[in-house]
Amino acid sequence: MSSEDQELPANGRDRLELLFRADPLMAQLGAELIIWSPGTATVQAMMNETHTNFLGGGHGGILFSLGDIAMSFASNGYGRLALATQIDISYHRGVRPGDLVVATATEISRTRRFGHHRVELKVNERLVASATGTTYRTDDWHFGEEIWPTDWREKY
């Protein structure tokens, strides 16, 4: 657990947890949130037949979506509303139905306005895709700024 995770106001953390777990696309993909803290998040999904392309392999859009979801949770984990502005993904290996894909997003750097993230997607600890992305950090706070202490808002 990072020191930032320990500092995250409990009420905000609980509400963000519920918000993240209610993500409609995550549910549609059959994915689940494994763990998150400010600046990092891991989600996973079992590839199934509906996730395949016309060749029978895992569709790149599914991998992209899993990475995007992980990055979204990592970047919004401070409580500040953050929106993806750019994601570049590289596919290294194919995936198949029955593969459990684990996507982990990690913050590389953060300023008041921008967050930069690395995303790794793995099957059995083997890298199948990787991405980098940028998020725009707005002045808005999830659930209103009043639930986030002043020192937290000033720091993050």
C-alpha cells in the first residue's frame, strides 16, 4: 500500500471504489477491478468467444479497452476528474479465448494538469500488449470538492 493510498480520505476512497466497480464497460466485458490506489490500478478479464475477431483471436479493441479502464481508474484515483487525451498501444502477442488478461496501469508522472501512464497487459505474466497514455486533470472533483480535504486538493 502506497503512502498516498493511506492518505486517501476514507469517504472518498469508498465512493470511488463503488464508482469504479459500477463501470458499465467493465461489466459488459466481464472484467473485474482487482486493486487500485491513486496512480495505479489493475483489472482483469477472461477472454471469451465474444471478444474475438474474424480470425478467432482476441480482438485488439478488447485489450485496448481493458488498458483504458485500468488507466482511467489509476488517473481518477486521486478524486480529481481526469479524462484520457491520448493512448498509444502496441500488441506483442495474440490472445485466445480462455486467456486471463491482466491490465495494470501505473503513473509515470503527474502535474497539476496532466498525468502520464504506462499500461501493461499480460497473460500468465507474459506481456501481450503495452501502452502509454496521457490524461487531462480537470479542476472538478468526484462527488464535489467538499468531501476532499483542502490539503488533499492542494497536493493532488
